[in-house]
Amino acid sequence: MKQGYLKFKSFFTIFFTVCAVIMLQGCLGLLMKPKENAKTPVVVLKLSADSGFVAKSQVLPFLIANGLTDTLNDWWKKWAPADTMGKYYKMEGGDKYLLCVLSADNDQTVATNKLLEIDKDGKMTASQDFSCDWCDLDKRKDALRKRGKYFMTYSCGHGSSFSSSWFTLFRSIADRETQSQIMESQFVGAPQCQTIYSNWRLMGDTCIVNYTIENSRVTPNGCVPSDTIRTSILYHLKNGEWCAADSNKLKQMHIAQ
């Protein structure tokens, strides 16, 4: 009888010890095991209408979530939550939007424009940075424009006795990445002494640019106008790139193509 009691006691002790170990491992496992069901909240940017503007309070969390800026970026502190930081347009087909927003580079010192393609669910599908420094425009509201079925961005040159303005026509970010630019205006001081300005329009897939070239001669008092030339250049899409129909005219105007 006593022997049976001892066996039962021994079995109970072992059973209790095993249960305690299992329970302890379970508790430790719960403490150490990562939360598999915990997911990072998805930040979306829902856009509407054919075009519109976005404020800092709307776009900043979206940029942070997509790794395009961070909360430590001091550049953002100078803007109020309601300040306009970008403009968007609905893309061809109606299931995507193209947004251009002003942000800061990784060094938090230089402002740069970011082009973002956003799907109908508010998620980013593509991005590209570009600069329109030295251009006479509001980089928060006017850096992205639209002409007909094409989007348009500007880039400008700047230097000692030199300035220029170029525009790019495109339909998507992928299109813009390989797209050539078209010169709109240019000023070069002595000794070349030349000023070029233009007006232009789109007709379907043809861009007609009417250039006025004012040539000058160098004198001790600076550049003195000598003659004026007017010419029109047609730019056509060739293999998805804007190309001048008559490249000789560009050479005469000292425009690279």
C-alpha cells in the first residue's frame, strides 16, 4: 500500500514538473515571440477630381511612409499644416494620378520636386525627383503643369551672363525618364551676345515652337543688337522622344538636340 502511494506521489511530482515547464516555456514564448499579426499601418493618399492641390498635413505622412522623407527633416518645420505643398492631375485612363510635391533632399538642405504616380487606392506606384531651380515659378504649386494630354515640367540654367529655360512634355514618369527637353528661351552675354525667346503650342503629337533670335555684336559698352531672326521648329514624337523635324535650324541657333 505504501509502495503504491510512493509510486503515485512520484508520478504526480513528475507530471506537475512537466506541466510547470510547459507552462513556463509558453509564457516565455509569449513574451519573446514577435507579434505576427501586428502590421505596419498602410498610409494612403486618396485623391479626387481631375486636378487639385495637397497640403502638408495630407502629404507628409504619405512621404514618410514611402521613405521619401522623414520626421527629423527640419525643412518641413517652416511650413504650416494647411500650406499647399503640391499639385496633382488625373492621368490618362483615369485610374492613376500624377502628383508633384516639394520636399527636401536627404541632407535636409536643398528643396527638390518629387513626381509621384498614385493609384486609385491611394498607393504610390512610381516616383522621380527633378529640379526646377532658377525657374520663375512657384515650386510648390506650378512645378507640374498640363498642356492637352501631356504633362509638363521645367528646368532652367543659370550662370554668369547666362540663363535658359527648357520644358519636358510627357505622359508618365517612365516616359519622362527617357524624354528629351525642348528649349523655350536662352540668354548668353558677351562674346556670343544672343537672346532667344519663343511661344509655342501643341497640335496633337506635334509641338510647334516659334523662336525669335536676337543677335548682337560686342562693343566696349556691351552687346548691341545687330539683327533679329524668326523661325519655327516642329518637334515630333519619334520612338517616344520629341525630336526636331529640321535639326539644321537648331544648329544655326546653337541649340543642342
